[in-house]
Amino acid sequence: MISILKDAWTIASKDLSNEIKTKQTIGMMVIFSSLVVLIFSFAFDPTNNMVKAVIPGLVWLITVFSGILGLNRSFLSEHENDALTGLRSAPIDPSSIYLGKVLANFILVTAVQLVSIPVLFLLFDYRFFGKVSWFILVVIIGTLGFIIVGTFLAALSANAKNSEMLLPVLLLPLLSPLLIAGVQATRIILENELIADAASWIRLMAAYDLLFLAACFFLFEFIMEGS
């Protein structure tokens, strides 16, 4: 298991170093998320207290749709110069490729969230009354579940002709339980309600993450054999 984690970190480092050089994927993600926040800030009156109810949904809307841009590129880039063949022929466990991609995608999406979520609160003049630590926990658990499933489906759809269109079609229905729980837990925390009310939603998100992580970890080898 230690060797799998080391190989996963190597692959993640390779992807992140390439992204630091090109800044192609994260640039698209930041621009897209910023545009979404800007459009919604003009579409709604930030001074209206009723508008504050859409903030939890916007947090996850930005995360998912900007994240899909990055997920689409995570395996399509490997098809350039037939790099995926080199990964398959390398003396590493296929699961380490999956974990490495999950780690790299998670870091990229988290970096976008560090920019987009504060901008969202700023443009909507949102005053944060909840506990920051619980909010960060919910965002991390929800984002991790999104990346776990999204990375697996990005590998599955990478060989399709219209992979950019296929990935959202496959991903969004599977994300429904996670997004519902994420929005509800975020709303409870932002409105400074009892943490006990959010605990059941957080447990649901954690169970979702563990279930899909185990399934994707063991099934990824078959995707690599068929690609």
C-alpha cells in the first residue's frame, strides 16, 4: 500500500508541475467560476436577505461546474503523445494512477475554491456567522466525493468521441445524493443553526465518499485495461 501511495504522489506531482507550467486548466476553472459569481451577483440583489438562501447552492454550483472543466482535461491530456500507454506499461499498480489523479484534481479544485468562495461572499455582502471549521470540513468532504467519482468517470469517458459532453451526463446523476447533503449541511452551518442538525448530512457525505472510493479504487484497473 505504501508503494501505491508513493506512486500516486509521483503521478500527482507530475500533473501539478505540468499545470504550474501551463496554467491552462486552472486558468479556465478560475475564469469560469468568477464569471458565474459575477453573473449571479448582477442577477440578484445582494442587499435582499432572501438572496442569501442561494449562497449554499452557489458554493456547490461553482465547485461542480468549474471542477468538471478540470476533470475533462485530467485524462484527455494523457492521450496526447500517447502518454497513457506509458502509464499503463509502467511497473506500477493501476490504482496508484487513479489515486494520483484524484489527489491532483482535488488540489486544483481546492485552489479554485480558495479564490471563488471568498469572492462569492464578498460580492453578495454575506456575513459569515457560522463556524468556519465546520464549513471547511463540509466543503472538503463534499469536494473529495465529487473528485472521487468525477476522476473515475473522466477515465471511463476519456476514449469517447464526445467525452466533454459525456462526463456531465454520467457524473451529475451520481452526484445528486452528495450535492443534496452538501447544500443542506452548508445551509445549516452558514445560518449558524445547531451542528447536530448538520451531523446526519455530514455522515451521509462521508459514507458516500468511502463507498465510492472503495468501488472506484478496485474497478479502475478494468478501465485501464480497456482503454
